[in-house]
Amino acid sequence: NAGVTQTPKFRVLKTGQSMTLLCAQDMNHEYMYWYRQDPGMGLRLIHYSVGEGTTAKGEVPDGYNVSRLKKQNFLLGLESAAPSQTSVYFCASSDRVLYGYTFGSGTRLTVV
Amino acid sequence: RKEVEQDPGPFNVPEGATVAFNCTYSNSASQSFFWYRQDCRKEPKLLMSVYSSGNEDGRFTAQLNRASQYISLLIRDSKLSDSATYLCVVNGKAGGTSYGKLTFGQGTILTVHP
């Protein structure tokens, strides 16, 4: 049982380049989330989804887009990367939020 | 005021010590509460949920005080392997706009030394 899988694990981008981060879960969870984690800032919610075909903005959505075309996948896109988007990105999923989240192992992104 | 506030530490304690972490939250409508553990360069992992009656899991005890909007985590007989960052996490009330979105504190760093 893989749980939540994020790809890629590491990436270096040049300013202005685009990329997509993939999150896949095999637990049939309804809810999925994208967070970024920066030193001194903690985990901040970027976007989330409460079911297939739905997405919503979180705390820091600017510069990112998301899609949830299939229940098991949640994609995070950066259309034009900026150095301020250098961060560690975590995907998470949950079935019933009262039980907490399961996190993926993270993507370390550096924008130069 | 931050939604979830923790003392960032770091806490440096010897093996065998008892250490307590505190956390306050601002949304009185918050419904569920958790402690997560995060090891260096790893993802957060659920340590335990926090119930109104308080709950214990081995050496770990969590307490919730809704009136004071305060959560605590007590670790007894600290082990070297307990060294990590401990995150206080709060979920909004069902039906509210914050429901389903966990809010994380910045974390408290614990180092247990021999």
C-alpha cells in the first residue's frame, strides 16, 4: 500500500519555467491538499480539493494552479516559476478529516 | 494573532526527562486537534489525536482545554529517537469555511541528548 506518492522528489527550475507536481493516492480518499513549507513559516495551504473535479484556494494560492480530474490524482502547476516559489511542497490526503492527513514524502523545488 | 501558536523552542533535554509542549489556537469553533511529528527533511506524520477527555499513548499524553483554547503534549522518559519537530494541528468546525483544512503551528523543536 503506497499511500501518498509525490513526483518528482527534487527539481531545479530556472525563473520563468513551468512544471507540474504530481500527487497520487491509493487510499480512495476524498480530500486532497497541497502545502508548502518554508523555514519560519510552517506549513501553508496552497490549494485543496474536496472531491474529484473540485478545487479551491487555500492560504497562498497565487502563482499556482491545480487540477483533480481523477479522484486519486491532484496536480499542482507552476506556470512561470519565481525564486519565491523555492520551497518544499507536500501533498496530503484524508478520508474523514477528523482522522487527520496522510502526507507524501515531499518535493524539494529550487527556482534559480 | 496566528491561528495556531507554539513555542518554537528548541527544547534540549537529556534522555529520560519529561518534556511538555504547549499550543494555543484562536478559532473557538475548532473541532478536532492533532499532534504531528516531523523528522528532519521528512514529511509530517500523525502522532496522536487530541480528545476533550485527554488521551495517552504509551509515553505520550495529550490534553485539550477548550475553554482556554489550549492543547498540550507531554512526553515522559524521553528517548533519543524522540528528537524531532512537533506540530500542533487544528481543524475547523464541520459546516464552517475552515472545515477540512488543517491549520498547522510552526512546530516545536525537540532535541534529546545522551
